[in-house]
Amino acid sequence: MSKRFYVTTAIDYANGAPHLGHAYEKVITDVIARAHRALGENVFYLTGLDEHGQKVQQAALAEGKSPQDYCDGLAVSWRDFTAKLGLSNDDFVRTSEPRHKEVVQTILSKLHAEGQFYKTTYSGFYSTSAETFLTEKDRLPDGSFDASWGKVIELQEDNYYFKLRAHQDWIIQYIESNPGFIAPDYRRNEVLGFLKNEVLEDLCITRPAERLQWGIPVPFDQGFVTWVWFDALVNYISVPFAHGDPVIRQALGFGGASSFAAWPADLHVIGKDILKFHAVYWPIMLKAMGLPLPRQVLVHGFWQKEGQRLSKSTGNVIDPLAVIDEWGLDAFRYYLVRELDIGPDGNWTDAGFRARYQSELANGLGNLVNRSLSMIQRYRAGRVPRGTSQLARETAETWDRAVAAYRACALQEAVQQCGALVTRANQYIDQTSPFKIAKDPARAGDLDHILVTLAEVCRALGVLLWPVMPGASEKLQRQLGLESVNTNLSQPPLPLPAGHALGEIFPLFPRKDL
Ligand code: MSP
């Protein structure tokens, strides 16, 4: 039974509209999932919704709904969002599902029985909007708390704590001896800096039920529900558990394993703001449960728009669905991957989006495909002639580099490699002037080679770009007259046989009047 390539996204807070940041993370993860499928792996791509917590409880109350009804409503639009983004996720988790809650409770019972938790009273300042206790370090120089914490109240309460201190040494050692565990490097250094300079405080993993009802009940004490982050992180194992993952079922003391082997996850894709939860708390939780750690936490940056934070209150947002409606899904996915490498922060500008669309998609790839196939149509009655590609070496190099980049999750690099081949091929058309050669019957053989060259470049690009732009790739391949779409990245496509008939030709990325 071979293990699946298991890749996850963060699960989004259900309350709040899906925005560019959510779209970005889900799309890059989708590109990674598709690339691995295209490389022949059995992939399990999981995304979903984080539904519990005070904010949802309050919002539901304000609408006169039960939190469950309220979330059921939100989940419809979030699922719709995944479809609009063209995601190929294999499952969609909601933390209010029984299959998830059962696993959270199983884990809580197990760790409690093993003495990993203790109950104690804590009093301090609590941010109601961030749902967290604040420490002295959170105070401003004048002693107050920043307005971003919202209403801060003094609170004294009992809770259960997870003993983290005992884990500090091994986790440092683990991160140091597994350099690929947190990527990029600067995020790894950030975690190590934190772990080496601060004492790991024990983690409060419950909330009193009198204050918060919309949470997973703590199985060994009715007075409490589970802290939302403990609950949310478990989604990464509750879903494979439900599918019968043998490693997880065994660690939690269950039979009923199936052939569904996913754990450990290969990749958790997350944003930089939730790094500590994934690179410190989550590995510690797993270790305490006796489960192997994920292979990599891949941390992406934050998008801004026109140099400002995305913010609903100032209206500085991008509605991904509106962009998709206007420009098409492929163009949207392309821009996200092409503009921002996984790691640094990015800046969306409307002008930048239009410029990339026009120069790289309409005038670049789109024009190349259209010119190439139209010439085959016009000069060779739509049939690929006999000939040899004169850009065979460049095409093979692009193939190897782009595939290596996909393997390394260097998605921007993969797309840039394809872009360089597009530029090269458009140059080649300008240099070889097939339009002129076509007028000279004595040079029919030269024209054949040029047309074959262009057909082969388009063919390779069609396969290489599938993970990023599945729609455009499929259209391109249909225009090339291929009966089934080739998505196989594990080997370059064989040359089209002489006489192969093209399909119907139409613009891939229509030029827009800007
Ligand atoms: N529910 C938690 C995650 C739990 S994972 C077990 C959460 N949700 S969130 O909706 O606030 O964020 C979901 C993901 O979107 C996070 O990875 C976050 O970093 C990412 N982004 C939120 N805003 C973003 C940008 N402006 N830009 C890029 N990604 C951003 O955190």
C-alpha cells in the first residue's frame, strides 16, 4: 500500500467572506496537488472550514440562528468558492462534523489519561476579539493594550493546560536536524529564534462552557469546550482517520484501518501569521499522541492591495470571484502564481494584473498558440507536417527545469520557465518569418520544420501549464487535436505524428481593450 502525497491548506474561519489571501493559499496548494498527480502520485488534497469559537457564536446569535445553522449557511458559499477556484481537493472538512469532533475528543481523552494536561486557575487580561489572554509583553509603553486587541477585560478562570515545557528541547533539536521541516529558511530561523529565546508556556486548551458553548465538549469535564486551535489543527488527522488511515488509527488505539495511507502529511501550506501553531504546537501535539510529524510546513506571505493591508473596513479588498468573472479563472490563477513566489509578501495592483494578462497571456502564450496553429491550418490544411523541431533542445530544457521546479514547490519558477519558452518561440517566428517562406514553394521543407517546431512547443507548454491553468491547458490541447488531455509530467510528450489533424482554433486569451 503506497502512501499518498498528502497536502493540506489552513482551514479558513467560516465567518467572513473569502478573500484574495484565502484564494491564493488554496490555489497554490491546488497547483502543488495537481503537479504531484501529474507526476504519477496518488494525492490527497484536503481543505476546509474552521467553524468553532466565540466569534461564530456571537455572529450566529446576532442573526438569531443556532451556530450550526449559521455555519451550514456559510459552508455553502465556501464550498462554492473552492469550485470557482477550480480546486481539485479530495475532501472538504468542516470542524463541526461528527467525524472530526469524535477524533478531537478521542485525542483529548487519551492525552488526559496519560497525564499530559492539568487544570489550574489563571487570571489576567483577555482580548475578546482575539479570544486570547494577553501578557505583559502585549502592553504598549503607556500600559494600555493596542486597539487592535478590541475590548480587553480582566478575567479569572479555570482551564486545562497542555504541558509544553517538557517539549522545548526536542522540538529545537528536531527543527535543527530537519532543515526542510519549515520552509522557506527565514521562517525556520524565526521559529528557532523564538524557541531558543523564550520559555514555552503551557498551552491553555479549553474554554469554560459558560462563556463559550460553540466548541467541542471536553470529554472528561462537562464544564469546558475545546480551545478552537486545538480543535482546528486536528483536522489534518481527523479526516484521514475517518478514511481509515492505518498510522493514525493505530496511534489512537483503533482498528478498522483501510488501504488509505496518508499520514504523515507531506505538506501543510499555511500563511506566515499561523506559523507558531503549525511549527511548534502542532508537532508537540503529534509527538504527544505518538504520531510522526509532517514532512514540511510551507509558509507563504501576505498579499496587500496597492501597497495597503487588505481590509474590509477600508474597502481595500479584491473580490476573487469578480476578477474570475471578468478575466477568467486561468488568468486569475496564473497571476497569483506568477506574481508571488511562495514566501515573501505580495502586492496586488489592478494595473499589474492587466499588464501581465495583456503581455504574458494575450500577446505571449495566447498569440504564440494562435499564430502557430493558424499557420498549420492555413499552409498545411490543419495537418502537422513531417519535420523536426528546431527548438527541441530549448523545449527539453524548459521541460526539465519546470518539472524540477514543480517538484520543489517553486511554482513561480515553473511558470517563468514556461514564459521564457513562449518568448523564445515568438522570437523564433519573427526570426524565421514563416509568412514569407510560405510564399516560396521551393522552401516548403523549411516551412514544415518551422510548423513542427511550433506545434511541439505548444504541445509541451500545454502539458507543463496544466497544474496552474487546467482550463487553458485543456483548450490548448483540444486545439492541437488531442483526443484526451495529457497531464503527464513524468515524461515529455512524444512528437505528434506527421499528418495529425488539429482541432478548431480559437483565441486562448482574448486581447482586452485596456
Ligand atoms: N482558521 C485559522 C487556521 C486554522 S488551520 C488549522 C485561520 N483562518 S483564516 O481564515 O484567518 O486564514 C486562513 C489562511 O489564509 C491562513 O493561512 C492565513 O495566513 C491566510 N491568509 C489570510 N489573509 C491573508 C493575506 N492577506 N494574504 C495571504 N494569505 C492570508 O487562520
